[in-house]
Amino acid sequence: MGINSVFNHFDYSNYQKSSSSNENAKLAEYAKQFQGYNESDGSANIFLGGGSSSATPWCAAFVEYCVENCGDSDIADWYEDVGNKWYCPDIYAAAEEAGAIVDSKEAQIGDLVLFDWEGDGVQDHIGIFLGYDDDGNMLTMEGNTNGGEAKIQKRSLDNATFCSMA
């Protein structure tokens, strides 16, 4: 079963723990509409205000675009304090300072997920949490992934940090 079919058939109700998580789910739903936007045809340039996505690591620009345009006015206050919203270490620092880092078991749909690929304490990539599949793999909506595309990814929890958007 492909990632999209797993996503479409998985019951996420167990992960929506409060009314605020339902509000945060707006971010996840909004982000999913951009599946397939990519660098090669230039459609991903929308996330950069018209700049070139091929010259910019745009995963965080994708997240910022979705946060700013999803229509959810209850997005976490700490996100507004991020120094450079296109730089994953700045996003992590603001979330940590605000106490917004949460355990994977507490993560809600619409929370942000930062990845430290090298395990060196520096966050390299970011996505939007969509939930878990039946095998316990995390599903995220990410920009600038697998050849410069926006798509749903199935990821392990290794080197992932969750930032609450509630």
C-alpha cells in the first residue's frame, strides 16, 4: 500500500487530543494540497515569494508559507519569535526556548517535525506532522524532499524532534 493510500485510510482520531489539535490540523490539511510542487517545473517557487527554489533549501520556506497561509489564527506564539523562519536551527531554538518541544507520543497533527540527519545536534530539515501509519512510521508533509519536491513522506522517529503548534 502506498503512502498516500495509507494516509487516506489511516484513522488519525486517536492523535487529535483536544480542540486545539483540530485547529492545528488545518495546517496539515492546507500543506497536503501542495503535493507534487517541485523545483524542476518551478512550481515550488511559490514558497519563496517568486525566488528560485533550485538555489535555496526550501523545506523551512515551505513550512512558513503553509503556516502563514493556512487560515489558522491559533498557530503557536513561539513560531512568531523565530529569527529566521527559513533556517531549521532557528526554528528549533525558538521552540526549545518556549518549551514547545514535545515527545513523539504527545505530537498532534499539524505539529512541526525537525530532523537532524547527521545526529550532530543541528537540525537539517523540517516537515509537518500528519500522524502515524499502522506500522508506527511517522507521516509528514515536507517541502524540498527527494529531488526537490513537496510530498508526503514516511519517516522513522530516529533523529526527529517534535515542536507543538498548539
